[in-house]
Amino acid sequence: MALEKKLTGTLYGVGVGPGDPELITLKAVRLIRSAKVIAYPKLTGGGPSLARSIAAEHISTDKIEISIETPMLPEKFPDPNVYDRCSDVISGHLENGQDVAVLCEGDPFFYGSFIYIFERLAPKYITKVIAGVSSLGACAGAAGIPLVSGNQRFEVIPAPIGESLLEKRLMAAESVAVIKIGRHLEKVKRILFRLDLLDKAIFIERATMKNQKIKRVSDPTLKKSAYFSMILICKYNQGFQ
């Protein structure tokens, strides 16, 4: 039997898009402005929150702000203790009748950190998810590469998986996005070389941001990769020139 949700504040998972502030939806802006409480992810020991910086012009000084500090080390993410603690804080505001908007880069349900809060609080509180422009669409648009058409199959593959499994999935895919490149760039490049796909693979870093970078994976100057990067391989598209 499902738990009955109490009449409290509403929890909103708000996608703020991939980085360009102009890609925030009108609905997201309205909810950010109306919510009393704004929460957002922030790297432990890092700089400002990217999600907050994207939405900054819509966050007034009278907001209650909750910074969800999370480690991004593979062995510690997602840290359940972090999401337990922040969910308790958010729960307190919801119980007091305050709406809480949790900001999320890209789309909340496309590898979004909001999912960990959703799992904890959605069974108990009214929860609404506001879709955002995803990193997938942003990267494709920035590179000028159609992802998939007709009856083609498309697959999203996380780079941190094992090398043999990653190679097997790439062999089977027609069009694919390899996400979470980060420190796995050389591993992905090795696999693409073996599969003769280097020239069909495009690297996109920080799509839509001022420091956006787009290169062919075969480019010898491509030696490093930021966390916010992706490789698109569309075997039947010429695309990027």
C-alpha cells in the first residue's frame, strides 16, 4: 500500500540546462523565482556550484539556500550520507510548508544528482520534475551532429565501465554517446582506434558554455578531458567538419 503524501510544501527537481543561462526553460525560471528554498549540488572543496551559477540571475537574496556538497571521487560518489543529510534538511522545509527547488545541471532524470533526493523524498512528499535541456542534446547541437534518425538505434554508455564491456557495446551500437569521459579519455581512444572509429568520433567539452571545446577524437592535441565532456560516435553521419 502506497504511503499517503501529506499536505506540505512541494519538492521540485528543476533542470537548469547544460550551461548557457539562456537555455533554462520559462517554467524553471518561474519556479526558481517562486520557491522559498533553493538547493543545488556543489563539489566538496571546489568552486561555485555550476547549477547555481546557471540560474544565478533568477535567485533573489531572500531565498534560503542549501548547498549539497558532494565528493566526485569515483569511490565516494554517490555518497549516501550526503544525500541522507541533505534530504533531512529539505524535508524540514517541506514540513514547514515551504516549496523547495532543487537545481540540477541538464535534465534531473538524465544522470541527474536530483535522482538521489527523489528516491528518498518522493514517496513522502508531493514531487514534480521540471525537464531541462540535457547535455546530450546540447552536445549534439554544439557539434552539429544529428544523433539518430529513421529506425536507427541510439545508446548512451558511461565511460567508467570496464574496457572490454565498453568495447563490446560500441561494436554493437549504430549511434552512441559515451558520457562521463573525465579521466577515461585514453581508454576510450584506445577502443575507438581498435574499432576504426576515431575519425567518426567527436569530443565535446562543456557544451554551450563560454569555454566550450569541440574536437575530433583523432586530433593529436586532445590529451585531457573535463568531467563535463562527451564523445559522440554516429557511424552513418558525416556531421562535424
